[in-house]
Amino acid sequence: MIQTVLAAATAAAMTLAPTLSTRKRTQVPLVLALTILVVAMAAAPDARTGFALAALTAALHAVGAWRASRAGGVAMLLAAVASAVAAVGAALGRMDIAFVASITAICIRAAVVPLHVGTTELCERAPGEQVRQLASLLTLVLVHVRFVADTPLAREAAQGLFFLGAMASLLPGLASLAQRDLKGLYRMTTMMHGGYLLCAVAAAGRGHHAAALFSALTLLLAVGGFGLVVTSLEERCGSVSLEGRGGRVGAFPHLACAFAVLGAAGVGLPATAGFVADDLLLHAAWEESVVATAALIIASVSLAIATLRGYSRVFLGPPVRSVAPDLLLGERVVIVGIIAVLLLMGVVPRLIIGDVT
């Protein structure tokens, strides 16, 4: 019960976060509808209802994304279709169909290679909608874990899916080292964590439910929050190159701090939910494949190097003045809230683990 309440509250808060952090108040009815749906999805009484609600939320994400990103809108529409197929499969008692369709929807929405194109374009062109769809992705993972993760097909496919997820995290992890702009680093971070999430969801088929939920939480809070910071910075400075002069820490000290904490949480900073997620996932990895374990470690280390490099090249160096303000009140409230939840889940992981069977 605690697990469901926390997932619903976190997903609802992050659905509202992009609207609360900006002075733009567009799409308020759509955002409120999404908030209601993600809460209902977390409390779904059965697989059919949960996946049907997931299909509705993905369809609303498609509507919200369409103007800014056609590819992103199509990706969300495909995820809606996959979730609808999962709902039909569950209604017919074909949990194998529900499992395959649910995994497909999760891969599309988590930007797992090679199904990443639409979601990564949301990172570029519709960052607010990207955070919102990650919020409802958390509840989709909860529905998956509750209703289809323990099916025979889930157990049989766990090792193969885990290996695919490890490779899907390794590629963007290595590619993050070659990025030349901040948005590129954000896209690679999203894709690497998408591979991690696939590994964790696959491991849930062998009983590692907590790994799946903590990976989804890290993707939402650390990577979603990182995306909000990147968006806020680019609203002030335009496109940010990783080959420029840097020196922005004096002009934007709060942005610099948020970048450092959220980026570090995304690569497993101790005392954050990211650390717990990595620990749970690596425990599961040893049971599945040594090669996959090595791939996950290399991907994480590569992203950590890229994130530290990004911080140094964006914020350190000769001071650069700016007339733009640092984080505004709404942005501060959202970012501080995200960091607080990351720390709470990292320090007291029993809030989630203790309620997962």
C-alpha cells in the first residue's frame, strides 16, 4: 500500500512539475487530466484497468507532444497502442500477450535502443512533455510489476531481455563521452537509463521487483530533473556547447548545484535513490550474466565521466557574466522537491523495498 501511494504521489507531482516550474500555463486541462490518470493507474485493481489507463495517458502525451515533435507524438501513440494491446491481452486472460505488449510500451517510452527516436526527440523539442511521460512511465512500470512480471514468459525471457538492456545502456553510455552540447548529453543520459530500466524490468521476472521500481524512480527524478535543469539553463543561455568557455557557476550558482546533484544521482551518488537503484540492479545482474554486468558498469562509469566533464565545461573556467536570473522561485521549489525525494528514497529505501514482495 505504501509503495502504491508513494508511486502515485511522485508521479502526480512530476506530472505537474514542468507547469509549476515555468511561467507558461499552457495545456493546464491536459496536465490535470494526466495527473488524475496517473494516480488512477497506480491504484488500478487489475491488469486490464491498469493497461487501459496507461493507453489513455500515452494518448494524451501524444496530443501534448504533437505540435513540438511529430516523432515524439508518434512514439507516444505507438506506446498507447502497445498498452491497449496489453489491456486486451489481460482481459482475454492472455498474460503472455500482455507481457510482450507492456515491455514494448516501456521500451518506447524509456528510449531503449533502437526504439529511442521519438522519445529522444521529446528531450530536444518538448522537454516538459518528456518529464510528464516519464511520470506516467513510473506507474506503467508499477502496473507491469504487479500484474505481469511473475508470468511464466517473464521468467523465461528475463535473461535475454536483461542482456538486451545491458547492450542498450552500453551504447549511449559510451556515446555520452563524444557529445558536444548539453542537450546531447541529456539525450544519452536518458537512453542509458532506458537500458537500465529494461534490465531492471527483466530482472523483475526473477523476483527483483524493487530494482524495477527504483530504476523507474531514478529515471523520473534524476534524469527528469536533470532535463528540467538543462531546459532552464538553455532558456537563459541558448544552446549550451560543451566546447565553450564555461564559467557560469558565478552567474547561476543554484543551477550549477542542481546540475551537480541531479547528474551525480543519475550515476549512483550514495544516499540517493540512484545509488539504491544501481545496487539492486547489479545484484540482479550477477545472477543473469557476467558480460551484462560488465556492460552496465562500463556504461555507468562512462556516463559519470561525461557528466563530470559536462559540469566542468558548462560551469567552471573564466567567469562569464549574465543578465539572466538564476533559478526562479517556481523552479527552485520543483528542483529542491525532486532532490529531497531522491535523498529520502536513498536514505530510507525501505519505504519502497519493504512493501515489495
